[in-house]
Amino acid sequence: MIEIKVQEGPFAGIEAGTLIVLGFDGEAPPVVDSVLDGWAGELYASGEFTGKAAESAILHRPSGMKAKRLALAGAGKRDRFDATGMRKAVATAVRTLKGKSLRDLHFWLEHPEFAQAAVEGAILGDFEPDQMKTDPKKGDKRLQSFTVCVAEGSAGSLPDEAISRGRILAESQNFARELKNEPANRLTPLVLAERARQMAAEVGLDCEILDEDRMRQLGMGSLLGVAQGSDNPPALIILRYTPEYASGDDHLALVGKGVTFDTGGYSIKPADGMEKMKYDMGGGAAVLGAMRALAQLKPAVRITALIPTVENMVSGRAQRPGDIVTTLNGKTVEVLNTDAEGRLILIDAITYAIRLGCTHLVDAATLTGAIVVALGYQHVGAFTNNEEFLGRVMTAGKAAGESMWHMPLDEEYKEYLKSAYADLPNIGGRWGGAITAAKFLEEFVEGKPWVHLDIAGTAWLEEGKPYMAKGPSGVPVRTFVNLAMNWGG
Ligand code: BES
Ligand code: ZN
Ligand code: ZN
């Protein structure tokens, strides 16, 4: 765990192994040049460092300074700099420097309004998806401490709250990332449920796990149909957060797809890339990460998290194409494709959320390959039956730096979902697959304000970025947290 500290001082007096300073595009940082007699200006003029994002330069034993190393980190254009820019710039610097085994970093903070983002950047940038590697030296490339440094006399104006909020958020996002990265032979549905229970106990959330028998009694035929092919039993994880003071009667449901492995079932997936389907519980992991943060940040709205978790396998007991299941809300669904399993488990969880009295629903799911075709790896696909509510979710996403794209959900798409033998099929036709998946979910939200986030393209980074390791991203933990924290105002 990284130690986060705050230190005051004149710039030149900061005692540090490595002191990071941001340099904007085309603007040598004045604080550096005032001490180092124009060094940064010359560096910019030479073109070796220009302040673009992801650039870095290190000066050893900067004269007149107590720091042993001065690291310039590119921050991009000043007029476009925001919390996201700060988070990325710090994360990039951390990734560059820890790669050189520099594990105690100081950061000169000139934008206290983005202190939270700076702390997030340090903790998120430090994450590596190497929890299963046994190399005893892997810790050598992990941060030990990150010290936020501010001008003398200004530490008082730096809210401790911003620093601790940054830590809580980033650690919770990393918690989600670790879960996503965990292979399916270890993280079965019941293990995921156990992790949720442990986390809930640590942060003081109420936790209830519905087991297979209970779900059968309730009539969750749709969820159980997906689960029946696996030897690993399913669960419905329910976490409850009740605020001391609620700003109204709203009750938010966060629902996350928790497929610990998706083979596709009898509509089996191709071998190539199937290993990635260990992160098919990415929506559920993000909901758990968000709840971990929210339990500590204490928003003024009641929240229930529901994570239906199953393994989608093939066996003599597995669901067949053509099977018809009866969902918790009584509708029948013809399972035309066993690989469209996410929606089958989500609908029973959504119906249950409504029975628990939830007034607003947001779900996150690695739901369709089609959203990756539509939006690539860039944006979360966002669908809704309520534009006003979507606006709030998108605002939360923008502030979080988790970008979302509003996808259509017109009535006409309902025509794509026709079954000759049941109320609904679980797939539409060939086209608009992300939309028909969303339309299918909408049939179960009973008119409640609802937003569906398809994160199939954004839950996992196929390639690392300067500011983030390859692998699990943790999207949309920060969006969920912002949404709840800004509830009602
Ligand atoms: N888990 C997959 C979707 C997915 C694809 C997640 C790529 C992450 C990356 C989902 O269960 C699925 O298989 N969907 C099918 C639906 C189809 C059968 C209608 C798909 O997208 O191909
Ligand atoms: Zn599938
Ligand atoms: Zn799936």
C-alpha cells in the first residue's frame, strides 16, 4: 500500500529523492527556471522536452535544490488541463519513474484544485496486473510513497479530504481491477461472493448472498438457466448502503454483470481470445469497487448493489439453444443463443432490485461484442429510457474521465426482438446487437429511470497506455461514485 503524505516548502527546499514537476506544452515551468537559472527554458528550446503528454526528462543533482532528482513530466496544453489531465500526467510520471526503481516520489502541486486527481493518478498508475506472478522482485517496481508538495503556508488550504477521497477512489478502483484480473479457476461465483462479503465487512456495508436454492424459490429461472451448465454454483450478491441522512426517498440500484467465465455455452465462442472472458464479471467488479468507495465517502442517497454471478459453461446439464426460461417477473424468454447470457442474468437481478424498492437503476455489463464494433475501445456505450437521468450519469462520467457515448434506443428496435414461442428471444438479428441487448434489458425495468452501460470495449485495455497498465481498467467505478456523491445536487 502506498503511503500518501503532504509536505510544505519552498520549491528549492523540498528534500526528496525525486521531485516531479509538471511542464505544460510549450511553457517551461517558471518555478523550475527561477531556481535553475533557465534550465527548463533551454530544455524546451532544444526540443528534447516540449511538455506534451507522456514526455519526461530527469535532471540529477539540480543545483540550489535539496531534491536529488528533478523530473519534468509533460502535461499537455494548459488550457485543456483538467482533473483527467492531472490524473493522467501523474500516473504517467509514476509509471515512468517506478520503472527505474524510483519508489519514493514527491510531486510539486501547483493546482491544488486537482489534488484528488493527482493522488488518484499515483495509485492508479502504480497498479500492475501481476498478482499471480511469483517473482520476489516485483515489489521493487512498486511505489512506496507519494508526497504531495505545496508552497509554504498553503498546506492548510489543501483539503485533507481531497487527498483521502483520491486514495479511497483509486484503491477501490484497483480493488475492482484485481478482481477482474483474477483467473476464473480461482474466482468462481461463490469466491466472488465471498470477496464481496469480506469487503462489505471491512467497510461496514450490509451484505446478503442469495444462493441457488433461494433463487429457485424466488423463481429466477433466467439466471439459473445460464448457471445450470457449471459445477460452480451461482449467487446473487446484494450489498446495501443506508445513509445517515438521505436527501430524499430515492433508492439507487447499481447492477453489475458477474459472469466469472463466459465460454458462450453451447453457442460456444471461438478458442482465440476466449481466455479474456475471465473479465466478463467486469461490471460486477466495478459495482463492488464503487460500493467499497461509497461506504467510506457516505453519499446522501440509499444504494443497493446487485451482482448476479454465474459461470457460463457447457456440460450435460447446460442450457441448450431453443430452451425457454421463465424469468423472475414472469415473462418467458427463448434462449436462441446461449452466449447472450449477460442479459439473462441481469434481468432477474433488475426485477429483484425493483422488488426491493429501487427507484433508479444503473447497470454496467461487458454485454456485447457489438458495442466494440460500434465504439471501439474509446467509449462506454450508454443507453437509457430517461434522458434526464442519462444526463446525470454522463456528467458523472465526464468528471470521472470515463467517457461515454449516448446510444439510441428507439421504440422501433423492439421489432428486432420477436420470438415465435416465447414472450421474447434473448437476441435480435444480426445488426445493432448492442442496441437490441439494451432493448431486451429495458423490457424488465418497468418504466423506472434506467441507464445501461455496455463496457465490453472499455473494461480491459488490450494494450497498456503510458498512464495505465495493460489489462483491467476499472471502468466505471469513478462514474458510479460521482453519480452517488452528487445525488440530488
Ligand atoms: N461477454 C460477451 C461480450 C463481450 C465481448 C465482452 C467482447 C467483452 C468483450 C457476451 O456475453 C456475448 O458473448 N455477447 C454476444 C451476444 C450475441 C450472441 C448476440 C456477442 O456480443 O457476440
Ligand atoms: Zn456471452
Ligand atoms: Zn458474457
